[in-house]
Amino acid sequence: MKKYISCVVLVLLCLICAMVFYANASDLWAPNDQLPEEEGTNTQVGSFSDNILSPDQALSASIDASGTILSEYLSETNLRLEWVAFKSSLEKDAYLSCELYLDTPDTITRVSGGYILIDGEKFDLDAITAVGTSTLVKTVTKTYKDTEAILAKIEIQLTLTDESAVLLCGTVCAEEKHMEMKSGHKIDFENISMYPALPSGDEVVCLAMALKHLGYEVDPVELAELYLDKGPVGYTDPSAANVGNPQNVYNSYGCLPPVIVNAGEKFISASGGKDKIHDMSGVSVNELYYQISQGKPVIVWACESFDITPSISRIWVIDGKTVYVKSNMMAMVLIGYDYENGTVTLSSPNGTEFEIDMELFEMRFNQMGSYAVLID
């Protein structure tokens, strides 16, 4: 009898041990649905939250960044790319997940196709029907093998059934250096007013402010007259020359970064300087804030009034190229950021310095084309 009871007890103990082992083995060997695929690129329609590590899933992160890229031309139909970049300090690989949204008026918009191009790798878009805002078009999760940074050039074209297209271009910049930045920094900066001499010369006045910050003796009017290329309204590409005369109140539409870079290079050379001027258009705001943290102000194309949504005010066809002129655009100098308070500090060519909500600044900066210029 005792032997029988002993056998029963032994069998029960074995069963209990087997159950415990099975439960633990399930936890050990079950696939982790939140980890990205180790190889290749995963594309799907759906949320990217299940396709990328979040900060609370790792002991620490060497890259943890996110942002938004908007289509530039501000038509009634716009593209919006929400991206997240992450790299655990315990892994060699980094991951970039992108959600592409179509924002439209409260009407039905039919899409026939298109593509997402990330660092030369192309992903086709399927035909969909969108109604209203925030229609998720596609999710792309990309693995960057054995890297310390994600520097991704992104181009998107969405084709509508009427054969028109909506374009989006931008750059994702996420590096370990961005994780090491201070929570905020503000540069001691001297403002210059464009009034009364240069009432529409915000871009060249911002260039003058940046040059003066580096120690150059510069007169904004002389800079505009001698070094800024100018052309007639309606016949000039703002990427080639200033449209109109910045000394005029009316009928002058400014210029874009290549013109300011060219003017700055000519002035620095004539002054015997060694500084370099860079077109940083398309970079993410993470990189802009990093430059500020290093004490380097950045010229940005933003809004005269941030409360007003920009729109297209003029459309010109110049040498076969369609040029869109946006209302409410004004160049300023970014001189500060504060992550804790969620603000940035801007120096305006109106002669003032002010703080503004960081998210609002980033939205307007994207809507204006993510144009920026740095001198260092």
C-alpha cells in the first residue's frame, strides 16, 4: 500500500514539474511580437507601434527620436509622414518605422497608387479610397544593420485618380549625439530689424544677423545690394535669385536657401573669412536643435504669423518648372530650444526675439518646406 501511495505521489510531482517547465519554456521560446524582423524591410497597413521597440522595452536607448514630415505645397490634399527611430544600447541595429497618412477635405478622395522611396529603396502604394483626415495609407518598418545613426532620405509620391500627384520629401536624422544633448539651450544673439531699409528682405537680414554673430562687420543693405542675386517678379525662380527687390514694400517675394548660400559665400570670400555656409534644407528638427546646442544659430524659413495656416498665394511656370509661392512665409533665425517647456526661441528680422510652442514651430517649418541654412 505504501509503495502504491509513493508511486502516485511521484507521478503527481512529475506532472507538476512538467507543467512548470512547459510554462517557462513557452515564455522563453514564444516569439516577441514587438521586435522588428532582423532582416529586410517590413511593410504593412496598420500601426507601427507593434513593429518597433519602445524605450520601456530596453534598459536604455542610444537612439530614441520621432517626428513629422508634411507635404510641401499645401494643397487641399496633403501627405503626412509620422516617423519613429529607435536603437537599443544593447543592440547593433537601429529601426525606422514610418506611417504615411493622407489628409483630405471632408470629401471622398481616390488614390490610384504611388510609392515611398527610402534611401533608394522603393515601396509601391496600393489603390485606396480616403475620406476626411488621417487616412492611414501604409506603414514601412526598415532595419538599419550595425549602425550608430539613421540618416534617411525620404521621397513619396501619391497619385490620385485624376492623374494629379501629391509629393513629400524630407530627411530623418537620428543619431546618438541627439540623445546626449542638454534639455535646452539658448544662444546670446543680437537682433537686426529689416525696417525701414529692407521691408521685404527678411532672408538677407537673417543672413546678416548670422554673419554678425560670427564676428563679421556686415551692413544688411550693402549685403542685399552687392551680394544678393535678384530677378523680376514672375520670371525668377526663388531658388535662383531673390524675386523682386527686397528694398521694395510691395511686389517682392523673397528667395530660398540656395540664393542665401550663394550670397553668404560671396560675402565671406570678399571678407577674407574661412567660415562655410551650408544648405540644410530637409533635415529633421533634431539636427537643428543639435546645432543650437553647439552654439550655432540656424536660419529657418517659417511664418510671419504662426497662428495663420500658410497657403499658396502665387503659381508661376518658369522655364518649364512650376513655382509655388506661399503666403505668410518669413525667414527667421532659430537660436534656442527647451525640451522641458516645449518651446523654441526665434530671432525675427522684425527686430524682436520671442518664444513659441515647439510643436507649432515644427509644423510650420515642415509646411514651408523644411528650409534651413547654417554657417560654421
